[in-house]
Amino acid sequence: MLKVGITGGIGSGKTTVCKIFEVLGVPVFYADLVAKEIMVKDLILIEGVKAAFGGDSYFDSGVLNNKHIAAIVFNNKAELEKLNALVHPAVFRAFDSWLEEIPPNSPYILKEAALLFESESYKMCNTSILVTAPKQMKLDRVTERDGVSAEQVLARMDKQFTDEQKLAMADHHILNDESRSLISQVLDLHQRFLNAKA
Ligand code: ATP
């Protein structure tokens, strides 16, 4: 099964692109969404988080204490790496289970991850797509979608590789600048992946 990693900076439109692939019948694994889910579901992960960051990491109800974790890892690279070292293998476990469940007639699969290159999970994919958009457009999209300030979005952008760095690593590129048709760019790649599978 061909595994295609797909990524893009915050607000680039990678989820929007994935939705188009889904319409074409391509199963999509949303790694960031799954990462949030398994924080309260994966027992190995939960025990690891408690051991690393203390019992206060979870409320008695089992809900994740985001504030507690954020206060520890915010601007502390070593602590953030510790958290990632727990979360990334758990996401890989979830991905493997997900792969076992996909319909057998699926042409190929997509794995969407904001930090596909930063987390090195692209190495587990056969090929990769980078979605980009002009910086101002990304800022406008995210401030409108999430109701946050441009400064908050810029701070999140600073934690990601630049588009130039990612372009050098990606095999395919979709430019989501609202002037080129997204659908035709997706259809073009879809055809290529179908041919690659044959
Ligand atoms: P994040 O990393 O924050 O999850 P993302 O890269 O997944 O972002 P999307 O959520 O797909 O980006 O898009 C960000 C916002 O921009 C959404 O509100 C989406 O509807 C809008 N958007 C994306 N692409 C387009 C487009 N081509 N035309 C109009 N709006 C768009």
C-alpha cells in the first residue's frame, strides 16, 4: 500500500486538500487529531506522561490537564522533546492499527501531519506532498478560523520548518494560493499515485 505523507505550515490548507482526497476515496490518517485522542486513550502513553510530568497531568476524570503540560513544555526544548518521545511512538502505534482497518480496495493512503518533516515521520511514507500558501494568506485564514491574534499565529509558525526547508524535502507540491485550482492539482497527484501503485 502506497503511503503518502502530506504536510504544510499552519493555515496552508492541508486539511482542506485532504478532504478533496477523501472525496476521491482515499483514506486519510489525521496524525495531529489522533495525537490528541490518544493522550486520553492509549494506556502506555498515559502512564508515560504521568511518570514524566507527574500525576497532575490528568484530572481525576481522566481528562488531560493541558495547562499543566503546556506550562512544563512551553519554551523548554528538553521537556518538549520528552513529551514528543512519548507521543510520537504512540501515534505510530495508532497508525499501524488504523492501517489494518482501511478498506482493502483503497488505492493508497494519506497521512496528514503538521510536523511530518520535523518529526521525521515522513521516513515511514513512500512519498510526500507539501501544501503551501503565501504567508499573509495563512495569517488571515488562521486568525479568522481560530479567532487568535496574528502574533499567536506567527509564534506557532516560528516552531515549524520554513516552506523553503520543507520544499527541499518534499516530493510533490500543492500551491493553495486561491488563484490556482486546488481540485485540478489534487486530481493530477491522484492520477500519479494511482499509476505508481499499478
Ligand atoms: P492547521 O495547520 O492550522 O490545521 P491547515 O493547513 O490544515 O491548518 P486548513 O484548516 O485546511 O489548513 O485551512 C485553514 C483555513 O483556511 C480553513 O478555514 C479553510 O477553510 C481555509 N482555506 C483553506 N484553503 C482555502 C482556499 N483555497 N480557499 C478559501 N479558504 C481556504
